[in-house]
Amino acid sequence: MDSKRLLKDRLAGRVMFVLTVLSGLLVFVMAIGLYQRSRPILAIKSLRELLFSTSWHPLKGEFGFLPFIMGSLWVTGVAVVIAIPLCLLTSVYLSEYASRYVREWTKPLIDLLAGIPSVIYGVWGVLVVVPLIKDHIAPLFGTFSSGYSILAGGIVLAIMVFPIIIHVSSEVFRSVPYELREASLSLGATKWQTVKYVVLRKAMPGVIAAVVLGLSRAFGETMAVLMVAGNVAKVPSSVLDPAYPLPALIANNYGEMLSVPLYDSALLLASLILLAVVLFFNVIARVVLIRVERSIQ
Amino acid sequence: MEFKTHISVRNLNVFYGDQQALKDITIDIPDKGIIVIIGPSGCGKTTLLKSFNRLIDSTDGVRVSGEVLVDGENIFDPKVEVTRIRKKMGLLSQNPYPLPMSIYDNVAYGPRIHGQKNKKELGRIVEHYLRESGLWEEVKDRLRSPASRLSVGQQQRLCLARGLAVEPEIILADEPTSALDPKSSRHIEESFLRLKERYTTIVVTHILRQAKRLADYVIFLYLGELIEHGPAEEIFENPREEMTREYMKGIIS
């Protein structure tokens, strides 16, 4: 009886270990799979040409990814620029200023944003953000825009990453010891001075981690962006231009037109690039994190 | 014995939610010298200390009634600007919490937030107060390195220097040696003794021997009530209350 009990214990441990290792390896398996499938196009074209050519004409056999890469970078960049200040101020307010009552009511509401399906953000973007840009924002700058643009994608994405960044950075602020604030306050610092010079400084590594989490989510987000960004395969030159981010390219085209030679391989290469860029972001962020952590000790 | 009063507490009640942490405290705290608040843990010593610089304000669900007069001004008056009150008092907490910056910037933090921009003057202030807290010789060659690299004992002296740098009249110390080794504790105690001519120093402690080494004036709290207070020799040699006597003997703790 007893040996059975122990056997089960050991077995459970092993099974969970294997599962953990497998899920950890999954990203490598995916990367290898994508690489295998994108080899046909890499055999004919140089990676350099694929990455930096702006010409996207699958029927003519031209697969330049630059418009899509730039599209992704622009949309993500706009989203981050909008999201960072708003999220930081919100989480500073929630963790430092708000009464417990306000905090308890607001936090679940913000977290709720994370649970909304991205297609709903997309629809909302089409109904509200796109017309807003077309009718009000673009005329403000004296240009025409259909509204389906980088700005629209950026705004929708920013709202989608709010809950992640706010949630994580509030946690980070909460982890700053209360006595540290007391130390600053007891010297006669105002709350704002304390936040600015002490809390934000102490929390910086965590805040960067929060932003990176939001960033990787934004970079890979497909549905909502696809619906509002316009999907024109051209390198954008302003935020009011349409863009065609990588995930949208893959989602829109994979499964169709695969009779075109090398098309399938090109799209899987695009997936590989997407994966690589997200991993790259993460690595850079970790390096920054370690540096920042060391310097503020 | 006659004292000049520095802080006077009038009918102070503090509640955390339904719990009453301080019950109708009324006391005059003398000017200058070391005032020690003793009593078992959880008896409201820290609450009393933190009501002096209104740090209890930021605790959720706290209610305060009564008055605390510092230099005759009621600091719980809603019209009072709290940062000015806090600037009058330097705080030393149980564990040293150096700010996440260099040794130099820690001491310069206070003067800077109050508008001191002159580099030369800041340098002078930093050196002066690091000497005052007895840390200068140990850190003068590495002022720019992070304060977190100092030992805990050095950090506590740094915190003292940081507090003194805003030129307070009062030093509030909440069990300032409880995280320190004996040698560092002695350093801190020596600093207090050295500074007591110029500052009103209020020390919370539950170490009776420390209280005896430091105190000029003693306040004994028990379960949120003020049991007894008076000049150190009176309280230690000849306490009036049974409860104080029992505490001194170690019967209640």
C-alpha cells in the first residue's frame, strides 16, 4: 500500500517534469518547423533581399518583407508611445494616491479589458477610431486619410495592452517597501516628489518588464490590428498612412493563393521573422533589465 | 523638575478600523534631550511616534482625534501643510531604508527637494552631516557608490545623516537599533548622546537597558494607554505605578 503511494508520488513528479520540459521546448520546435518550411524561399533569395526589399509581388515571385516589418514596427511603436504615459500615470495613481475603495473598484474593471476578445476591439476600432481619424484627426493636419491607418492600429493596440502594463506595474509599485516612501515623506517630500524620485526609480526594472510584456503582446496581436490598419503593402511614411503588419499578412493570406510558387514558404518565413523579432525584443529587454537593476541598487 | 515643552499631546486617540491603538494620550514632551518611549510590543509606541510627523495619515482606515501641538501649532489641523511639519523631524526606522541612489544623493535628497541647488553648498551639507552621524571617514572615498552597498549599520547612520540634513528640530527613532549588530548599535546610541544637546530626540525601544543608557525622560505605554511618564531617574528608580514596576522587573513584556 505504502509503496504504491510513493510510486504515485514519484510518477506524478516525473510526468510534470516531462510536461514542463516539453512546453519549454515548444518554442524551439516551432522555430525549427518554421525554418524547415521557409527553406525553399531562402534557397533562392538572400535573406537580405527578403528583409530589405520593398517590392511585394508574389505573382512575379518578388517577396520583399520590408513594408510588413515597418508596418509592425510603426503600429507597435505608436501603441507603446500612447500606452506608456497613460499606463504609468494610472498605475501610479492606483498604487500611491487612490483610496482603497477606488482601487478595489477600478482594478477589476481594468483587468476586465484583458479578457475582451480582440475581434471586439477590432470592431470597436472600425466603428469609432477609424471614423474619428478620417473625419477629425486627419483634417486637423490638412491631409486625407481613410482612417484605416497606423494611428488607428496604434490606438486600438494601446488600449489592448493597458491592462497588462497597468496590472504588472501596479504590482511592481506595490512591491516597493512602504518604509522607503516613509523615508522620503519624513524628509518633507511631497507625494509627487516621492513617486518621482524614489518609487519610480526603485520600480524601474519592473516597469520596463511591464512595458516589454505589453510590447510583445502588441507586436504579435493580429485580429484587431488587421481590422483597422488598412493592410496596404507599402512602407508607410506617416502615422496616418495605412500599414500591413506581419501578423495581418500571415493571417490574411495563409491558406489562400498557395498555388503561387513559394508563397507558402514566404509566409512561413514571415512567421519565423515575427517569432524572431519577439524573441529579440525579450532578450534586449532582459539585458536592459539586468543593467538597470545593477545601476539603481 | 521644570521642562520647556516641545511637543504636547492633547487627548490623542488613534483608531485603526475598529481597533483603538492609542487611548486618550495627554503628555508634554520636553525640549531637547532624549525621550524614550518604552512598553511591550504592540502597545502603540510606533503609532505615537508616527503621529508626531503624521506618517500615520497614509495608513488605510486610520482615524485620529485630539491634538498634537509642535511648538504650539496643532499639526492635525487640516489647514496645516504637512511637508513643513515633517521637515521639522528626522525619522529613523527599524530597518534602514536608504533611498535607491548614491550615498551622496541620499544625504543631498532632503536639501534638494527643499530647493537647494548650489553644488558647493550641497557638498558642504553632505560632508557636515556625514561627519555628524560618524560615517564620513568610512565613506568619503566612495560617495558616488550606491547606498545599498553599505553594511546595515552604516546604512542606519546614513539614514541619520539624511534626516539631519533637512535641519530638523526633532529626531524620531523607531527601534533604530533592532536590526543592527552590537557595535553598530553603539555607534547609533553614541550619535544620539552627542546630538541630544541640540535636538529633541524621541526613541522608541523595547530594550530596557538601552532605555536606561539613553533616556533623560521616559514614557511608558501599555496597550495604548499612557501609564506613566517622567524624568528617567524617577521612572527607573522609583516608579509610581505598579504596572511600570512589573514591566521593569520583566513580569509583563
